[in-house]
Amino acid sequence: MPLDVHVAPLDRPAEGVVDPALAERVAALNARFRHHSATQVMHGALNDAGKIALVSSFGAESVVLLHMAAVIDRAAPVLFIDTEMLFTETLVYQAEVAERLGLTNMQTVRAADIVTKDPDGTLHQRDPDACCALRKTEPLNAALDAFDGWITGRKRFQTGARAALDFFEAEPGTGRIKVNPLAHWAPEDVRAYMEENRLPRHPLVAKGYPSIGCAPCTSPVKPGEDPRAGRWRNTAKDECGIHFVNGRVVRGNAA
């Protein structure tokens, strides 16, 4: 059964600092896995990088990493952040995929103070950054305090801010490693993996949602648009904030 983890936000360091020893370790991991496959990077993360959790949105492409993890270790910790504003389709898909892949260590993370800070559920209209921090960034940071690092599904092709992703990153201010097994994958690689392994697609993909977040802030994407155009449409925002430090997108080489 999934474990529900209700967490309150924790104070993060005002200035993100990367420990030199951690930076050296990350550099060694990147050198070691530089020419390895995503599956090998996943295996290295789960077996050689300490206590690692896979953080999954159970969105349009999430099943790829979930499948890779399940093949290696079905008991690997999987953190699913329920912002309480997700599409019903996402919640159903999460339960179905976890059962199909046999994931035995699902942990659902929720913020503990939504009722106090967003009682009428309109914070996303007034301040979407604050809403993401409340419902996603802060509870995830608190949950990750129990781990040495975490695995993400970020890829270089998704946005300009992700164009320089490495497989392994040193996360400033936390002492954690961030792992991006799919960093070098192209969209066709994702599709091929899903087809070859007959993995279930998120039901909203067929309805024009190639990138799926919270229901109020996600809209369908028209042909020819960027896949993430439907996230926070008509705003300058294109990241939820879980990959930010002090308001800036942080990549391993930048850190």
C-alpha cells in the first residue's frame, strides 16, 4: 500500500553552497557514466549513490523511469507529490502504473499547511510561484531530507534552461545528488522505449497534453507548439520550482 507522507515546509539555506567533496563525487560519477546508457545510470544511482529516491509526477513520460527503476529494484523509494490540484486522470494513472510495475515503496507526499495558506484554492491565480512552493517544492524538499539524492525525468530537449544537463548534479544547499538518467534522450527515444516495453500512456496525452502538471495550470498544446507550451500558458513561468535554488534554475556545471 502507498505510504502517505504529510510534511510541513522546512527552511532552506539563503545561499546555496555546494560542498567541495560532493562536487568532486559528482564529477567522478559523470566521468564514470559519461558514455553509459540511461539504464546504466539508473542502476548506478540506485546502487552506488547512497540512499536515492525516484521523484515522479506520473505525467506524460514518467512511466519510462518508473519502468527502469522497477526492473532494477521494485522496492526503490518512489515519491509522488500530490498537490491536491492534479487531474483525476493523473491520480488514476498513478495507481494503475504502480500496480502494473509492482512498485512496493510508493510514498505520496502532501503539504501539511494548504488549508492555512491557500484556504480557497485560488493562490495559483494570484501567485503561481507561491502556489508551486506551497504544494510542491517545500513538501518535496522536506521529504527528501531523508535521502542522499533523487532521480528526475528532466531532459536537455525540454527547455533552454535544461540544455546543459549532466547525468549527475550536486544540489546546492542540500548536500544531495540529483540524477537525470534521461538527460541526453530525444523525444523519439522516449517514444521508442515506451513502445518497445508496451508501457501505458497517460490518458491525457491523447487529448493534447504532452506535458502534464496541475489541472488549473495545464492546457492542451496545439500542433507545432513546444511540448511544454501548455504549462502556465501566457506567463513567463516554465518550471514549477523544484529544480530552482534561490529563484534560479541550477544545473550541475553551473553549481
